Amino acid sequence: MKVVSLWSGGKDSCFACYKAKSQGFEVVSLINFTDYSGKGSLSHGLSADIIQRQSRLIGIPFLQKSMPKEGYRDAFLALIQEYKTKEGVEGIVFGDIYLQEHRDWIDKVCAELKVKAILPIWTKDTKGLIKEIIDSGFKTIVVSVKKGILEKEWLGRRIDYEFIKDLEKIGDIDLCGEKGEFHTFVYDGPIFKKPVEFIAGEKVLKDDHWFLELFSK
């Protein structure tokens, strides 16, 4: 089955794509949504440029599209309909884990589009999932944290077993950051041809979140 995979640049969308491919789905495109300016990703604060570099080193065809503040749903429907018509796409891969309101939205739009919703990591225990991501060889760093839950010192941290232990010491934080506690950037792993080379820049506070700037080498 031909599918598209929604892509944020972070661990969950990356691992969902990896799992979908391992299950035999043909991923014809990664799709990354940016803000209306086209300069940064909607969810993770990553620059459009660093995600483009990431996608090139994976080697799957890639589309980066700016989305309107209003009318996101209609723009999404139109885009997937175009993939259905031109590429014969029959499904969409999502990296969601357990937030039911996200699943409800997914099910509604996929039913309207008449495509299959593919959620390879849905309902996974997040402690087991983060360990599986690490053990599978994906290399990931923290690029955004929610102020008041985690602070800027966590930016740039590698997602490893030490990271898990430190989060558990704090308590009441999802180990995959599913409730928005933190976001990540994947720079290497089994679906990469070679690692993404990048330079870490400033730590910037915006809208109650700390972001780590990343630049391509």
C-alpha cells in the first residue's frame, strides 16, 4: 500500500515511519508542515532548512508545505486528496501515541478522505517505546521544552538511558513528551544514509517554550 508519512523532524514521527516501512508500507513521501512564513516547523520550532537536510539524508521524497493559521483542516484535506489522485496513496502514517483528541481528528479526516490511518506506535507504553527507539539505533536530541515543566538546561540533551533516569527523578513527565513537555530532533538512525551534521545555536524563549536553534553544517 502506498502511503505518506507526516514528518515533524522528531522521534515519534520518525519512528512511526520506520515501523510503517518495516511493516511493508511503501512510503512515497514525507510531509512536513511549516508556519505560514515557511521558515519554521509548526510543532518543534525547527528551521525549514534543517528538516530539508534531514529528509535528504533519509532519501524518501519530501514535501514541505506552509499551512494557514485558519483553514488548516481544509488545506490538509486538499493536500492528501492530491496525493491520492497523483500518487495513488491509500494511507497516512501518524506518530501519535495516546492523546484521544488527536486520534478522533485523525479518524474523522481519514474517513472523509477514504484513506487508512496508520498509527504504528498508537497505545504503546511510552517507557517501553522510548527504550525501543534508543535500542533501534536512533540518535535524538531535545530541541524544545515547555517552560515551567523543563528548563533550558535540557535543550541539546541526547535521548538515552541517562535521560530517561533524569526524567523519572522529576516525575509526572511523559517519557516521550507526548503531552508537549519536550520535542526532539532525530539526526541519525537506521533509515538515514548518514548522520545529519548540525551546529547548535542560541536557546530562545518564545510563547512559554524554550527552543534550541539548529543550523546545517
